[in-house]
Amino acid sequence: MEHDMNPFTKQPHSAQYKKILAGRKKLPVFAQMAEFYKMFSNNQIIVMVGETGSGKTTQIPQFVAYSDLPHTKGKLVACTQPRRVAAMSVAKRVADEMDVQLGRQVGYSIRFEDMTEPGTTFLKYMTDGMLLREAMNDPELQRYSTIILDEAHERTLATDILMGLLKALAKKRKDLKIIVMSATLDALKFQKYFGLGSDQEEKEVVAPLFKVPGRTHPVEVFYTQEPEPDYVEAAIRTVLMIHRAEDPGDVLLFLTGEEEIEDACRKIKLEADDLVNQDPDSVGPLVCIPLYSSLPPQQQQRIFDPAPKSATPDGPPGRKIVVSTNIAETSLTIDGIVYVVDPGFSKQKVYNPRIRVESLLVSPISKASAQQRAGRAGRTRPGKCFRLYTEKDFMSELEEQTYPEILRSNLANTVLELVKLGVKDLVRFDYVDAPAPETLMRALELLNYLAALDDDGNLTALGGIMAEFPLDPQLAKMLIVSPEFKCSNEMLTIVSMLSVPNVWIRPNNQRREADAAKALLTVPDGDHLTLLNVYNNYVQNMHDKNWTWTNYLSARALAQADNVRTQLQRTMERFEVELVSIQDEKKLWFSVRQALVCGFFMQVAHKEGEKGNYLTVKDNQVVALHPSCGLDTQPEWVIFNEFVLTTRPYIRTVTDVRPEWLLEFATNYFDLASFQDGETKRALQRVANKRAGKAPGRLEGSNGDGDRAAKKRKKNKP
């Protein structure tokens, strides 16, 4: 590392490199390099614990690259991250540290974006989901000489499955080295899991532990006396109090999502400007920087900018406030943070297999997370952490550890990947924590209805292709069958639009204008068609940023949709899925609505009564159309893209469908013999009788009004 010549590019090292190297030498992990090399060369699997900020994510992969020399063997070192922001941001940092160009020797790979160069890249940061997808086509991961699973304590679904695969693979590939890195002290669980037991199973063999101390200063923790009714408002108040009354030092505030963060940044900025205007001699300037996953990479890098300079030579120093999701908890380290404000919440996935609903809910964090958050304040010098909840709640209400994602997710995607990987017995797979059998059953049932798995649980030809698309199985199925409906170009667009963040922008102070702009682009037959219409208009207007701005659309989300579309199109071409359209728009929209049923027939709702309530089919949940929905009527039958729980259960991204399509394109699922008695079944029975050409004899318990209303509605339909 000390040479003047860069061994990877054969160019002299830049001045920047030497400056960065000096900083790297101060990282705790640097002091243990020799010890690491010894353990790494003597063991196939290592479990490593290092506090956030010890340098493990940036340095260990480099140590491995220097000792393992993957490029001399034509192999790569992989380092997985649960979050895309971390994969991108860390890869950029490491490329700078190694004095190479990002995307060449050091690169990253995340869903829909590959920044690597085959044959040149030997250190690859990637999301755990991407490595799992690679394993589907190369179960022995032959391209890699070492695989590092970072942030294993986050227990994301993909990391958990990778641990199971790698544990089995380690026995087959003795040349493959595995490092599991975690920031919390539950390492013993991983050590036991990866202990590759001896032949005489007498004493338990555990994987060796490599420990790196963090460089942390003491952090003083404050609690509130009473629970806070509105945590966002309390957080803003606390940040301003720190800015007014505390010593210099930057602030990190944890909130739960993009809207909340942007809103808080705006309010903090307004209030802080007021303070400065009132009292410029005692209050310094303040910048507020947001951080969340859908932010573009250039803006993510702003969190590393220094705090603003004081307004006058002798004036009070400026302060930087970073408002972030829990990504700043362990994934990214921001220097200069002295104060942490922790309201105690994060958005977490919650899955209810009984009603097959997965939603993101704002939920209390675990004690382990709270401790991680507090630790962020003690990086550069002693700090303070303000917890906006009571000490009693911390002690008695918060769980010890974050609940593994595999226990609270819809596993349809995962099961399809595992079956493609050749894992036959899903119940006996060696999970770190096994999911509930019911969740596995639900996933198998969905995949069987989608015809991705046959009745014996084997992968069908269709299922094999579905697994190759980096999409939910329902979306993949729709794409693959859409040529039969002559609308695969359109379905490709719709699926791409469903795969990116919300394209509509609705600023608080311009809601009326935003809604009016949206109404002009809305297609009354369904939100899916509206998304198609928006994208087509975006392309017709040559991707013009001004056009998106005047129409209250997110240029960023639309550009992402464009990129996703190009990549999915490549996959379609690879599997010879034809790209076709119908010229007549009326007919085309009709076909699109039919094709949507082929993927989302398990997400159908039927209108009940006149109040505008809907009942989801089979699961019988009472739901309402989300306020963002653009349908101009309340059709009798709708399919929906997602079920959201906010103030009440809503269905979002909804399209009007016809009941006869359900019976025709999803015959197995809509087998009326399996339905509970009720209005939904009676309505479907009437349609089935009509299709069979029977006279519409009146069913017991049904009244003629329903039929008349249905006829009236049919007249209004295209």
C-alpha cells in the first residue's frame, strides 16, 4: 500500500491517495491487519464483529483483495450490503481509497444498475438480493473467491437465505472463503450456525470470531419525561433547541421515510432562518440534508459535506443537520456527528399470511437499534443522544433485537429463487431462523396458481423464465403472457412504472394544482393505464424536465422507469418474449386490463353495498379505494397492485376488470366450489351461469336490483 505505484492501474498514486491513506491508518481495523490476515488464511469461514465506524465495510474487502489477489485467478471478491445506498456509496469510497475509477477495478451492482466491468472488476459491492439472483444461474458462485456478507445483523431476507446457501456451499467448495460481518454482539448465533462440526459430533464447533473495537467516546443519553404525542414535531423542536443551546457539532435525526424527512427538513430550515434573522450574533447558519434510499447518488454524497462556515469572522459556527432513515444507523458513517435525535421509530415490513398482505408500517425500533443510533453521536468526541420516549418505555416496550425479515415477509419471490436454485425441501432448508410453515405454504400456493410451480412443487418452464426477471412473480407472469393479449410493449411500461418510487409529486402548498395536473393525465378505466399514459407522454415530450415539472411529476422516478424498462426489455428479448402492440387505443386498453388479470387475479376486490366499500376476494377484508385512485366510477370488480394500511385499509393502483375475465384467465383460483357463500360468490355464479348459457334463474337470497344495477353499469362500460 505504501508504494508510489498503483499495483492495479500501473499508474503513480495521486496526492489524494496519500491523504486518504493517512486517514485510513487511523481506523481501528487498520491496527489489526496482521491479526486479520492470520485468521483469514487459517480459516474458511470467519464471523466478524466491529462497531459501526470501525472501518470494516471499507477496509476488510480491501485486505481480502490484497491477500487473496482475486484478479490473478480471474475471480472476484463480493461484499454484500442490505441497502442499495450503502452499496453505491461504499463502492465509491473504496474506489477513491484504492485510487481507481469506480466501475472498473472496484464496482457495484444493484437491481437495475450494474457498475462493473467484466474482466477488470475484482472487488464488487452489491445488494444481497443481487448475489442471490446470481446464485440462481451459478449455484456454486464460481466467479467468487471470497464472499463477505456485511451488515448481517440487519437480518434481511436475502442475507438470511445467502447464509443458508453459503453454509452448504462451503462444504462443496473448499476454496471459497466466507466472512460474515455484523455490527452488533449477537455474533454467537452466527458463529454457532457456521460452525462446520467435526466428525465426532461431541463438542460444538463454532466459527472463529474476529473482533474490532470501535473508536467511540462516551454518549450521554436523555429521555423525555412524558411520551411525545407527535414525534416529528418533537424532533424538530429538539433539533432547534440543540442548535440554539448546545456546543458546536453536527446533528443526526432519524425519521421513517421520504415524505416525513423532506417535510422536517423544510420546517427546520424555515425555523432556523428565523432564529438567525432574530439573533445573528448567537445563532450560526444551518444546513439540513436529507438521506433516504430513493435519493439520487449525487445528493446522497451531500451528507459528507462539511458544516457551513460562520456568517461573520467572529460569529457562531454553522451546523449540519442530517435527517435520515435508519440507513444511517449502521450502514453509513457520517463524521462530525455529536448529537443524535432518536424518536424511536422506523418503517418495517409486516406480513400477515392469513390475508396475504405485506405492508410497511411505522413501528417502534428495537433496543439494539436504539443503541446503534446513540453510538452514532460518539464517533468524533463525547456526544449526546436525545431519545424522544421515556426510559420506562425503552426498558419495557422495546424488543431486544430487530425481528428477522424472513419471519415477516411474503416469501413468494424467495421460494421461487430457492426452487430455481434446486432447493427441493423448503421446510428442511437450513435457515438461520425458519419462517412459519404457513408463510411458506402461502408462497407455494401463489406460485402454483401462477403456474410457476406444478402440483408437486417442481419448477415449470414458465416458472424458470419468471425467476429470471428481477420482479415479483405476479409482475413477471404478466410480462411473459402479455404477447398473447398483443400488449407486451404496454405491459413492459406498466411493470417498469410499478417498479419505481411514486411518480406523482404533491407539494403541501400546491395540492390543488398537483391534483388538477394529475387529472389531465388520468385514464378513468384504471390507474395502471394512467401510469402507461404518463410514461408515453413523458417519452413524447422527449424526457423534458420542464414538462415533468409543470405536470407535477418526478423526473427522477420517470428516468428510473425508463432505465428499468430498457433492462427488462433485454430480459424479454433473451427469452424471446415478443414485443407487440395494437394500434386501436380502445382495443389496446381493453387487452391491457385483461392481461393484468393474469398476474393479479389473487388481488381482486368486489364492491359491497353502496357505501363504496370493497371486499377482497377469498380473504374477505373490507377495504376502500385509496384517495389517489383515478377511477371515475366505483366499478363492481377491481384488481389492485397493493394493500396499504394507513388510517384504514386501502387498495392502491386499481383497475376496473370484468368478472368473466376472472373465470376465464384464472380458472383454478376462481373455482366456485372452493368459495365461501356470500355476495361475491353469488355474483360470480351469475356470471358463470351466463357464460354457460343457462337462463339467469333467480338465486335464493338474491334480489333483482343487483342484476339491474349490474346491467346499467355494463352499458356505461367501453
